[in-house]
Amino acid sequence: MKDRIKDLSGFLLKIWRHPKGRVGAVLIALLIFTAILAPLIAPYDPYDVTARSEKGLAPSLSHLLGTTITTGQDIFSMLIYGTRVSLLVGVVSGLSIAFLGAILGVISGFLGKWADMLIMRLVDVMLVIPTLPLTIVLTNLFGKSYGLIIFIFTLFGWTGLARVVRSQVLIIKKSTYVKAAQLAGASDFHIMFRHILPGVSHLLIMNTALTSAGIMVAEAGLSFLGLGDPTAISWGKMLAEAQSGGALLFGHWWWILAPGIGIFVSVFAFMRLGLALEEIFNPRMRRTSSIRKLWKSMNGAYLQDVFHSMDEEPVPVLQKERVAVRE
Amino acid sequence: MSEKILDIKNLKVIFPASSNVIRAVEGIDLTVDKGQCVAIVGESGCGKSVTSMAIMRLLETPPALIQTDALTFDGKELTALSQKEMQNIRGRDISLIFQDALTALNPVMTIGHQLDEVYIRHEKLKKKQAKCKSVESLRLVGVPDPERRYHDYPHQLSGGLRQRVLIAMAFALNPKLMIADEPTTALDVTIQAQVLDLLKIMQKAHKTSLILITHDLSVVSYMADVVYIMYAGKIVEKSPLKPLLRAPLHPYTEGLLASVPGLSGTNGRFIQIPDAVPDPANKPEGCYFHPRCRYCTEQCKTQKPRLTEAGHGRLVRCWYPLGRKEEV
Amino acid sequence: MGEPLILAANLSVDFPVRGALGKKKKVHAVSDVSLTIEKGKTFGLVGESGCGKTTLANLLLGLVKPDAGSILFDGKEITDISQKQLKIVRRDMQMIFQDPLSSLNPRFNIFRIISEPLFIRGGYTRKQMEARVLELLELVGLPASSLHRYPSDFSGGQRQRIGIARALALNPKFLVCDEPVSALDVSVHAQILNLLMDLQKELSITYLFISHNLAVVRDICQSVAVMYLGKVVETGNAQTIFDHPVHPYTQSLLSAVLDVDADNKRERIILQGDIPSPIDLPTGCRFHTRCPNARPECAIHSPELREIESHHRAACY
């Protein structure tokens, strides 16, 4: 247990030390903070559509990002509340994809045979189903809700991860350290929980961060199309309202910019974290650009010194008689 | 005195990494004469492969930084050439044989096609002529039934045959210099003997100079004229083959020779070199070999020995070379 | 002649493979192999890649079930016992691998790696495990400070020592060494081989030493079997085989080993051609396609192992 805590804190420290990781972590913490404390931070009730006198205000100290033209809602407060939907859908879908992908990938790789056949064929089938039309059909059938959207994302999102997990499981299964454990009498259960699951965990963590980012964009898209929960405030829906409410017509750029920034910042945060995790787990991913940067920081004179330190004086010639070949 | 084909002076390669600088090659001089076989011997991380990559200018910057006083091949200064000119030299004048023939061959092209490609690109031959030449060169390296094998893909061949195809490709344009990086390490013993024989015959027939990079002194003893022993990025001994085998001057060479178990050996303990090759980012003070050397003195721990002339064309980097032990 | 630890008789195993056009074919990995491994001795298994030596080792370890034949391990028949019983028998067997890096889980620290067999066996407290691991580390010559470091912090030779420590954790009687030095630096070979020999003396373990390096086998093995395409072609006392090889394959293997001796250039027999595929075996003697002194009858009849002298048998006319 003590080891686990040490491992975990070491891992968190690594993220913190990584420049991309730190940016991602700080931004995500801010987003979570905003989402939870939205009622405290937001200056107005974003659902309040009764303030008829304050329609279409430009940004000012009392309304930081102005108000909507159609209903007079406070845009800044809407932006803050939008964080909730975006984070919720992104993170919950990311986690459930990781869960489903891990289970199916591990089963496929570890059991092999018919289970593998079945799951891999299922992956092939999932890849050719057109997602958007199906989503429209399903929302019409079951009503619009974010639960349904999370379900759909999960249903279609696990395939790629399952494949990656499967191939990693196959590598671990064939490794000689698993053979050594089997020789010592290890059960399948032991191999599964001591070797295979820890061996794919880094894929899962990394994948969760990256897919969450992708799903946030997709969620904004669906909400924009009006497929999200009509009662909730989300950035995608804000964009749609801005468009239909004439933000472009009246030049109210802040109405469009606000949700845009929200989407950008949250996707950016999760992408940063995902990329940082990728580089932490796989040091070879470090691009040459980062090495160039490193060189610049090392300064040329130092590298020249390194070269010079290897130099030697010219080879002195020994006196001949001192040289004797050993018999 | 025979003609020099390759002359390297003071070649240094470093890899600046995040915490410290890896000194892969620390200023080595190396010359290869026409038709000569020069062996570079050393263990993992000694810089032997990096040296060969530096000669071919295949090291990318970053991650590597290279500095050299001279890198002269056949009268031309290689460092002054453009990438394009260098590409012409690679393949036509210098060719490479790798340890792993499977990764060196294109898996989706037949071996015949790949050989043709070499002739077409460098000798501007027509497709038909190229095919004749390819089949002929396959026959020359002892590929059985070359007309049929011509249409095979690399994965259809055994390891030994693949290595033969690679040799055929390497010799296709009659290069002046051949660099063979562990050419037989991945092969079985009986096949290894075949391939080494072939390499030797081809080298003599084409009068090619050969740089043989290996960790295996028994391969060296079969092929080489001159041997360079490298340790932790430096040359520790240079010598013609026979004197080296008879009387090594550097304790490391002695240890290497002792750890090749000969068939005439007795049923006893093996003579061992303690410890392991130093981490290239963290080399010891003084002589790099001192922590593993059984003759180590105080001087060895603090002062770096220089490469010193030892007569008969031999060089050694040691404060107390072995032949002179009794006198000191 | 010492007491036998392993008595294997007429072992054969084929693996089905799907050839081109979906035709079902068989790989004849091991055919009709019999051998005796004596207690406390080192038995060398020599052959080139694909000759079936790894499959044979897996058979002896009970990881692969033979199609025919029997294996007596310490007097017990192990080919037809249940998985559960096999697990108990297997506690006396362990293996060290060719590539020490891939045989250690990179996510485990040294304590977890070496204590894993103890953990699997169960019934040890954390303190007991720690004590045992420290004892093992000392046995293989690694500092106690290694305990909480990871495999990537160690050199090839040290990693192999870790692998040996793990193999010894349950006090095995039988240890399979699958090319234990061929992935290591030359200057480290001697250290590991000496360590293995010292451990044998100290703990009286029986080794099956798999290698393609004849010179190493000669120096540390008492008995040797030479395999070619799934068959044992020559077996017996190591000294005798290396001094007077009878089978032409053994002879050519020996001559293919390059010596570092500068003057004494022995006459070398260089075999022609490649090793045939174990799917389409040559008729008759499996070696006749490459044999320098093959005769017509070699292509028709397969020779049996014959006694040449005591403790020395070969399969050749």
C-alpha cells in the first residue's frame, strides 16, 4: 500500500514537472473548480430570461460578456455553467470508453480464440455504422438527454482503444516474464491482475485524456445541432443560439467568442495533459524540436567545451628499447 | 605503402541529453587502406556503430552532434559534401551491410526487384539488363536457383539467404568501401561460417576495403587485417591482427580474448572481467577501464592515458601496457 | 553414473500450422527424443535455430504436452497428470531466459520481481519475503540497495543476475538456462557462467543448458545432446563428443566455431545450403541434404541412435 501511494505521488509529480502536463493539469483543475462552484462564481442566474430590459447589452462591468439579444441572459454566467455539461460529457464518456475498451480489449487478447474473433468482428462492424444519423434517430426515439449522448459516445468510442489494448495484452502475454510467473505456478487471475492490467493501465489513462478532449468537441457539435438536452446550458447550444439570435448580424462578436473560448480552453487542457502523458509513458515520443530547445538552453560554448575536453596532445613516440612484446 | 581509402582524424560524436551529455565517440583516428579489412571491436555502447553511422553521415542532427578534423574518403572530404552528393556516394562507393537483413530489405518488393533498382538507379541500366545482372549477382553469392529466387520476397528466404542477398546488393556496384555492422550475429553457427567465407571471397575478388564492426573476436580473427579495439568511446588498442591475438597490450583486449571460450579450453572457471561496461553518460575518472582492470594503480584512477605508439604499427592507451609489465 | 533427475523417453510433438491455401500441415518440432539428465549435473542441448531445443525444454517443463512419450521427473511421471498436480511438480523447475530485459516486468521493482514466485506460492509475510529476497540478492552478487530500483537501472549482466535470483526463489531442483549469455556483452559472459557454476556447486541444482555456442557448452556441461531438426543426432559425455565427434553434423558444427587462435587454422567443414523447413522434412536421415558424406541409403532410411562407445551414441551410418 505504501508503495502504491509512493508510485502515485511520483506519477503526479512527473506530470507536474512536465511543461505540457502542468499547463493541462492547472487548466483542468480550474475547469473542475468552475464547474462545481458555478452557482457561486456566476454573477447572475443564467437561466433567467425575465430581464427584458437588458437584452443585447455589450460587455460592461456589470455584464462582463454582455447579454444575449433574444432573451437577455448573462453570457458570462452561461459560459461558466456551460463548463458543467462539457466536462461532464467529456470526462464521463472518456472514462466509460476506457472501461469498455479495456474490458473488451483484455478479454479479446487474453482469452483469444472465439472471444477474440467475436470482439474483433464487432469492432469492424462498429467502424462502418454512420454515427450521426444514428444519433439523430436515437434522440428522436428516446428523447434528448446528455445521458443518451454519453451512451452513444461510449458505444462508438471503445473500438480503437480495444484494439490497442488487445495488441498490448498479446505482447505481455507472450513475454518471458509471464512465462516465468507461469512456471512459478501463477494462475490466470494472478497474471491478469499483476501483469496484464498494470501493463495496459498507462494506455487507459492516456486514452481517457485524449478521447475526453475529442468528445468535448463532438458534444459541442451535437449541442449545436440541437441534439443535446434542450433545458441545459452548453457551449454548443450557446453557439447555436448566437447564430440564430443574430449575433453576427448585430456584430455581437462576444456572444460567439465566449463559448468558442470555453470549448478551446477545455479541449486544449485535455489535449495538453494527454500529450504530456504520452511523452511521460513513452520517452521516445519526445520530438526533435524539444531536443533543439534543450540545446539552445545548454548554450554553444558549453558544448564546445565538451568537444575540447576530449582533445588530447599529439601522440608521443616511446623510445624503441622500452617496447618489448610479451613472450 | 598502400593507398588510403578512408582517413578519419579526431572524430567526436556527442548526444546532448536532458541531464548530461553522452560522449559516444571521443576523438578517434582511423585509416583504412585499399583492399584492407579493418575491424572495429567493442561491446555495447562503445561507439563502434555510431562511428560507422558518422562515416556514412547517417546520424541526424539532432540528436547527434559531430565534430571532426578530417573525414576523407577516396580523396574527398565527406563533411563538405551536400546531402545529394552524399547520397550518390552511399550505395555507389560506400555500402552498408546490417546485422538484421530482414529490416534492411523492403518487405513488399521482391529481392530481384530491389537488386534491379540498385542497378537502374546507379548505373542507368535498362530493366532487362538490370535483371540479367541481378540474377548473375545472386548466383555469385551462392543463392541456389537464382532465377526462381529472383521473384521471392524477403520473408520467404531464410536468414542466411537474406544476408547473402544483402551482400549481393552491397557488392552490386563494386563499392570502394564496405561497412559491415555485425553481419553474422543474427545467424546460426553453420550459416555464419558460410556467410563469412562469402564475404571474404567477395572482398578479395572486388578488392574492396571492408570495415567490420563486431563484438566477436573470433569473427575478427577470421577476417581482419588490422584491429581497433574500442572501449567507452575511445580506441584503446590498434594493432595488426596476429600480434594482437598473440600478445594483447591492453588489459581490456586481454580480457576480451580470454572470454572467448576456445574449443581447446579446459573444464574450469572462466577468466572474467568484473563489473560491466560504463554508462556512456557517466564514465569513470582517469582511464575508463580502471574500475574493471586487474592491474589498476593510483595513476590509472586519476589520469587519462593517451594513445601511445608501441612499435610494429601498434597503438595502445594504457599507463602500463601488458608487454612491458615486467620492466615497470 | 549418477542418479537421474529427468528420464525422458521417445518424446514427440507436432504443431499444426495452416499452410498456404489453408492446407493443414504439421511442424515436426520434436520427434522421438529420449534423454537422461543426471542430478546435480549440467546437460547441454546444442543445435541451431528451429531445431526444436526450445520446444524440448518446454516439454520437460510441462508447458507443452507431448503427443507421445513419457517424462519421469524425480521418479514421477508428469505427462499425464492434472494441471493442479503439474503446478506442484513445477515448483521444482525454473527457467532463465535469453533476453534478461524482456524477462523482467519493467513496471516492477526488483523486490516485486524476485518475490513474485514467493507471492504466488503464498504463505509468506512481507518480512519473510524481504529477508528471502535479500538473501537471494547476495547469492547472485547484487547489492541490497537494488531492492527498490527498476530493471531499466541495471546493465545486461545485472539483469541476468536478477533473473537468476527470481529463478532460485523457490529452491528449484531443475533449472533450464535458455541461451543465458548470448544476449549479453562478451566481457560479461564469463561472470554469468561462473555464477551459474558456483550456484550449482552450492545448491546442487541440475541444469539444462541450451545453447548454440559449443565452446561454452563444452566448458560447463558434463553431458551433451546435439539436435538437428527435432532429432537428437548425437549424445553422450561432453568431453568425448567434442574430442571425437562421430556424426557429420556435430563435426561441422564444431568446425564452424571460429577460434581466436592466430596460427592454428584448423580445416573447416563448411556446410552447404540451409536448414530445411521442419514442415517438409527430408526423407531418410534428416541431415542428408547438407551432409558432406551422404550416401544413397541416407536418403531412404532414417538411422537410429547407436552406441558408439559407453555414454556416447550417434544416429548415422
